[in-house]
Amino acid sequence: MASIGDFDPLNTRVPATKIEVTVSCRYAVFFHFPLLVVLYLQAVGTKEWREFGRTEVIDNTRNPDFVRKFVLDFFFEEKQNLRFDVNTLLSHHFKDFLGQTFCTLGEIIGSTGGRLERTLSKNCIRTITILKSACLPLQDIATMQLCANKLDKKDFFGKSDPFLVFYRSNEDGTFTICHKTEVIKNTLNPVWQPFTIPVRALCNGDYDRTVKVDVYDWDRDGRHDFIGEFTTSYRELSRGQNQFNVYEVLNPKKKGKKKKYINSGTVTLLSFKVESEYTFVDFIRGGTQLNFTVAIDFTASNGNPSQPTSLHYMSPYQMNAYAMALKAVGEIIQDYDSDKLFPAYGFGAKLPPDGKISHAFPLNGDGDHPNCVGIEGVLEAYFQSLRTVQLYGPTNFAPVINKVANCAAEITDGSQYFVLLMITDGVISDMVQTKEAVVNAAALPLSIIIVGVGPAEFDAMEELDGDEVRVSSRGRLAERDIVQFVPFRDYVDRSGNQVLSMARLAKDVLAEIPDQLLSFMKSRGVEPRPALSSSPLPELHRHI
């Protein structure tokens, strides 16, 4: 059987949540053969299915409730495709296939009560598979502070500029970076600021798993000097400040060359505490809906949609970059919106019949009801708009952001969280107004994703993405970092695999959404509601 890592060519980070999925069946047949269900996972960007696990075999019942659980790592930013095959076991070596059903892990988590029902058909047999999800209600967050003493001097004109890099060990003996501290300038005795890290990111649930820490001297050119290393574990760290949490920093090369070498300094754990925090899944299971809105750039710089050189060109053979970005993000988010109705707008076009310029027109043409049914409905409305409006300009972002922010301002109780996807080909024309709109929106349950398509330089967009410097307007800093910008060209698969390109894009632009949702809920003291309950499983005995 496969492990969860076999399905992760995108090198996804350690998840915050593990999901337990259990399976029950309700069906009507004339005979009673032993039943089992086999779960298959699909690798990202391929059509290949690999077996992940199977339930136990249950005899002599039309309504088996399987006890064995499938434990899956949940990644919000990925479309995790699942396939459940239902089989009768006619002998120890022979299975008879009854049927199968497909879904995503997101569909299970986003379904009411964490339960999803699917119908399987083969000949005269109808089987309903009930999928339930459960997860630990909280995730553990570790907060720790460290200092160092008498580190090696690495700088010719100064001392050292030390920082720490934490690595989690993997099952195959490799190490994965899970945290970097800040750099403390010109000292051999640094005291780093306290930092927080999910316990799962540090040890992936194995408290005795090796945690390796490298000590470096920062250099401006990026070629940081290695000072030394030490190892520990979550279990050791959790004991807090004591004599055993003073670590010798060792440099293997220096130790091999110098007989009198003792160490390159010491690192001391000053404090360590663990607190439990709610997870993104807790809010989804409590009924929080993701309200997804799309805004598409209809400015003339995109080129004539009827020409193959246009970014809006509707090729009969493949999707354009706008459609790919929309589908990549929308197909994941739609699992967490029960009504599947998505407001969709365009900006920068002249509208019929009078040629008035609009920066927030509904793609479906209905100003009172801008919702489209499903992602396919959004795509259909987008293509229809290309046939009816005139691409013009300028590229103004603020009107759409303010429109969605006004909706978000009406629902701040945690029942809804808004995600705005903006797809554009050029430089923002109203940057001052857009910055103000972002600063205002940062206090609301709203995240903004900006995808840049085409060959333009998007340097100005980085100002809105507050990863390095928080967005500000008129002296006010944004309360939260709510903008994620990426250029689509960075994610295009060289072999032309559009599915893989879309998966890579979705992974990066959606990765921050769960933390942004949690940061808003925490800032407002909003706790998830109790998980919605599902109705009892039906007992079906009639033949269909």
C-alpha cells in the first residue's frame, strides 16, 4: 500500500491536521457476501490511482459499518482526489467489484456534519457509501526562546551575526527546514526572540523524532558561514529550561582537524510552553463557509480576445491563463461553500449599450444577482463577457475590493469568510486607493488572492503582498496580512501539463488562507461552533 507522501510531488509542508475517514454502506441485494472498501488516492497532476488502504471484511449484513479508519493528511491548498471501491469477497483470492465513488477530501470536510453520501451502481445493485470525517479539535502550538553563549567569531571586522535553522527529520533520513530565527547582529552571545511553531511541523507527531538545529553566521551575499549544529527532540524541549537543555554547538570539520577542539559555543533553551489552538478544520466543521468571489481584468492590454496572442484567447484546444487560474483556485474553494454560488465581476471594460467604463461589472450581466452557479458557471459567464464587452482600461482594483469588503463587513460572526480572487495582466492604476482598500479590508473576514498573468513586470504588486513589509495607507498599517500575489508564469509546467501547473499555482496562492482565517477569528475572539451533527444512517432493505 502507498503512503501519503507518494501523492505529494509538490513537496507540500507538514499539515496542521490529520483527518480520520470512516466508511459505512447501505445497500439492497439478494445475497450476503463479505464486503470491504478499498481507498485509492490520485497523485497530483496525473491520472494514476494508488491503493492507500482498505477496511476490514464484514460478513452477513446489508448495512456494514466499517471500524478501520483511513487517516489522511489534510492540505487545504490541494485538490486531494479520493476513490472508494466497494467489493464483495467471494473467496480469499477473488473479489467481485460492486462499484466505486469519487470525491475530494475537501468535499468530505466541507459537507454538512462531515458526512458525504454517494451512490454506486452496477447492474441492479445500488450502494450508498457514507463518509465521515473526524479530527482532533485543537492543534498544539509550541512557543520557545533560546540564547547562545560564546559562539565562534566569523566576521573579520566584527563578531558574528548568528541565527538558528531548525530541521525536522524525515523517515528516509533526510531533513526538512521547519523554522528560521531572526538574525542577531554583531554578537557571540545572542538572545533570540520567542517564536511559535506547530508541534506537528516540529516532529510530525513523533515526540522522540530528531530535531536538528544549525547555527549560522549571516552574510549579506547569502553565503552564510556554518558555526555548528546540535540535535534535540520535542520531548527534550518540552521539559523546559534545565541543565539538559544546554546544547554544545559542534562543527564536525573543526572537531576533525583540532585535537583540543571542545565546541563552537552553546545554545540554551530559556523557555518552552505548549498551547492548543483551534484549526481551520474546526471552523469548517462548525459551519463556517468560504464565500468565493472572482474579479477578472478586461483591460485592453490583454489583447484582442479573437487573436491567439491575446491572454483572453479562447482556444478550442486548451484553457487560457485566466481560465486556468480561476479553475485551479475555484475548484478547491468550492468544496467549502455549500450553495456553490459565486459572485463574479470584471473590471476595466466598456459595457454595452452606451460604452460606459466599469471597474466592477457582473460577468453574468445581472447587477442584482451577480452569482454564477459553480466554477463552470463562472467560466461560462467569463467567456460570454468576452463576446459582449469592449476591453478598455485603466486597471483599477479598489472598486472590486471595496465591493467585496462591504459584504464581508456585514458578516463578522465567524459564519462566513470571504476570499477574493483577482486575475490581472498589468500594473495597478489606482495603487493609492487600492492600498487604502486593503488596509480597511484587513480588519474584516477577507483574504485577497492576486494572480498576475502574461509577461508584464509585477514589481508594484509586491507592495500589496505584506510578507516582508505590511501594507500601509495614510500612516495606518494593515491589521493583518491578507494579500497573496503570485505571477502565473512561475508555475507553468515545462512539459505542458496544465493540471500540474494549476496544482502548483493553487498550492502557493491558497497556502496562507487557513492561517489568515484563523488570525481573523483569533483577533475577534471568535471560536468555532460545535461540529454540525449528521442524521442517523438510513437502514435500506428493499431491492432497487
